Amino acid sequence: MSNATDLFGKDISALKNKKLFLFDMDGTIYSDDNLYHGAKELFDMLNSDQYFFITNNSSKSVKEYVVKLKNLGIDSTVNNFFTSAQASIMYIHDNYPQNKVFCVGTKALIEELAENDVQLCEENPDVVLVGFDTELTYEKLSKACNYIMGGAEFLATNIDLVCPTSFGFVPDCGSICQTIENSTKKKPYYIGKPNRIMVDEIVKKSNFTYSDVVVVGDRLYTDIATGVNASVTTVCVLTGEATIDEISNSEIKPTFTLENVGELYKLLAEIKV
């Protein structure tokens, strides 16, 4: 096992001591409805208390993600998730508990906010929250700009500029926010990755420590940066946005780099033998 290395020739045997794996989803374990090779085997091997999904994609609710993964052959529960939507709900309750919120987001995100007692409104909000809105309209953008220019706080679920699909990439929350920022000259506070809040909350409610944690993702400025910010081990896979050249030239460096989660499965399977 000591001879096992990543794509940069680094010895990955340190992974044998890791007990809690935090996975990005889009571009890491699947693209659209296509599960990457080895992902099912990986989650079949891990115990349910050994992994969380820490996706920045706020377009679906946790319940929808559980169904999506089940349809792809991965059994999970709502307890295996901590999404940017959940982080946003927690942040709003902690910092704006009595404030009214206008949300630029999908129906699923709005329902999740309402179910968790966020005070939503369509007019005169104290806070504008922008998510990855696959149901975006010009009316929503116009309202958001109007309210932010009027003094509403500008929050966003995640900084991702694009979301990977089977045909390439589509604009994500960060790109939507850039459009609003260009109009209002106001910058949002991004709640999801690379903010370390997801790692901190998961460690807080688990039986593990930071030294037990590995963050696995495909994007340097969100997934890997989250792990760096939380001072935990990181694994970057090349099935989404990051490339070998980008990793080589970036100031944000993963601890290890692998082709895909299938390679991670093979490595962990060898460790467990």
C-alpha cells in the first residue's frame, strides 16, 4: 500500500487513517443523471456515518437529492447531507432571525427555506438570498437589484460560476450574482463553499475530529479551498472542472489528485484489505 500514489506521485497511504469523507456531488460523483464509474462501489463500501454530501448546488432540496441518489443506486438519508441551502438557512437564523427574505431561487429552495421557518416575502425584504436558480427570470433579477439598491443585505448560497452538465457547463449562482453585482455595484456574502462552515458543522455534530476528515471535490476554488480553509485533507478529482494544468498553476493545492472517485474506491478498498 505504501507504493500507491496520486497523479502527482504523492504517497496516498495517509488516507488509511481517514474516517469521514465529505463529497461534492456535481462533477465529483455524477454528471446530470450519469453516475461516475466506481461511485456506487465507493458508497457501498463506506458506512453511512462515514460520509456527507456537501454540495453547493441549491437548486434541489435535500429530499430531492436523496431521491436522485437512490435512482442512481446510492442509498442515503437526509442525515448524509449538508448543502449550501442548509448552510444558508442556518446563517440567516443566526444573523437575520427576524428579517424578511426575498429569494432568487428554485421552487425547491424556496420551499426548503419556508419549511425551516425563514420569513419569505416578495416585497420590501431586509435580505436578498440568491441561489443556483434553474428557473431564473428577468423579473427575479430586476426585483433583486431593486431591493439591494434599496438597502437589502445581499447573500448568496454559493460562489460557483458554472455547473457541470453532460454537454459542458451552465451558469451557476456565482454567475447570476455577477449579473446583479454589475447592476448594483454590491457584492454578496457567499455562504457555501469555500466558507468552512459546512466542515465545522459536520465535525461538530459527528464523533470525528478534523484530522479524520477528507474533502473530495472537482473544483479548486470551492471544494478544495473549503478543505484548505478548514485545515483538513483534500482530494481533487478530474471529472468536473479542475484539470492537471490548473492544479499545477493554482495557489490552491489539493492534498491528493485522482482521476475519479473510482480511483479513490480502489485505493480505499486496498487499504481496508
